Amino acid sequence: MKKFFTIVMLAVTTMSASAQVTKNLFDAADCDADGWLWLNTQEKIAKYVGTINEDGYTVDPNGKPIQMAFANITPDYPETVADPDVLGADEGGYVFGDEEFNAETALKGGIALAPASTQMSMNGGCLVLNLPSCATISLILSSEAKMLGRTLMLSPNNSIDNDNSTGTDPWTGDTKSIYAKASVFGQLHIAGQWKWEGIESLNNGYNTGVTFVSNEPVYFALQNCHKYTIYVHAIRVTLPQQDPTGISSVNTSNTVSEVFSLDGRQQAKVTRGLNIIRQNGVTRKVIK
């Protein structure tokens, strides 16, 4: 009887705890079957894309989820622009006008990140994501040259170009360079096209304990650090979401130590419907 009571109480406790799931930042109707928002129509650009607070050169926390920042190069301050008809690089890294350019493989539509003043300069245009929370960040990029850039953790109160990464207290909430590949020896990717996933957890150099994964608002930027345009064609962002049912699906590839029915009876295997599973000292409610 004691065992039965323990199992039932564990089941009730597990039912009250919510399971971590994710949802897409963008409306499903605007995304493809894999959750990518392709910036290939003016309607989607108008709905999701805006600009930073250009007076302060800071993210606008009240603005659009996707924001553009100009290249901070005097005196012209080249613009970062969104265009549903822009042609990025083809698979070989050639762009419109090149003799070898293949229009059939070129990606159409996107945000053109303004080039930096020179190779390895930290003053190019930025893609900024104004996120209410974050689970994952993925991008589809193209460029005619090797892609040099860095990701930045932004603060609404600090200018994008005021990088405090190397300060004595390297994480205070100001702008921080989190992942940089912008040197002779380091690049984000070669010329051509690239599906870049897992960006939220990449880190090098300073601020190694910082991640964009957050249940709170977080502000991400990708800055172009090369003298060639980087095109951002598609974006996929997922947000952490609490599942109100508290029921997770069964991963049948895992080894299950003990399985019980809801009335506390031990079972030989997971059966269709609701099950109580004790595995590695953790008891949870699952559905098959």
C-alpha cells in the first residue's frame, strides 16, 4: 500500500510540473513546413522587419522582432535593407553580374547586411532579433565571399558599437561580443549558401558563460565584419513554452527502468495511453 501511495503521489507531482516545449516566434502561416520565415514577400517584411533605435544605435525593445542596423561608418553610414526581390549568392558564391552566376540556385529575398569598412572591421551592418525569450536561433545566409561576423548580446541602454566584452567585469548587461569569426584564421562560413543552426549556444573568447537561451527578453545581433554583403534569407527562432498538460511524449530509444499504470500497478513495458515511468531516479507522466 505504501508503494502504491508513493507512486500515485509522484504521479500527481509530475502532473503538476509542466514540461518544457517550444513554439515558433513567427506565425505558422508565414513559415514553411520546417518553420523557416523566408523574407521573400513585402507582406512578411512589413509584418516582421523594422529598424533599431537609430538615434541611439540601440535595439528597440518595443519595435519589430527583426530589426536592421546600419553600418557605423562615417560619413555615409551604409544602410542595411530588406528587399523581397534581392538576389543573394548562388551555391558557388557568385552574385548577379558575375559571368558564372547561376540564377536558378540563387536565393531570392532577404536582408542585405551592409558591408564593413574593411575586412575584419567591427562596423558592418547588423541583423537584430528582439526576442521575448529564446530557445533556438537559426539563419540561412549567403555571400559572395567568406562570411566574417560576430554575434552580439545587446542591451536597450547601450549602443551596439559600445562593446564591453573585454572589461574587468565582462558581463554586466551591456553590449557583448559572444561569438566572433572575423579574422584571417577564422570565418563563419565559406562563400556560397549556409544553413546556420545552433547559434543560440555558440561562444568563444570572452563571456563564455553567456547564452541567448532565456525565459526572459533577450536581444541578439549578427554583425557583418567583411567588406562584402551578407544576405539573410530566412530566419527560424523558437521560444521556450510551458506545456500546460504536463505530459511529455515517450522516447522509445531510452531504456526505461520501471513502468507503472496510473493506479500504481507495475507493467512490463510502456503501453498505449498514459504511463508513469521511473527512469534514472526521475518519475514522470508520459503518453504513448
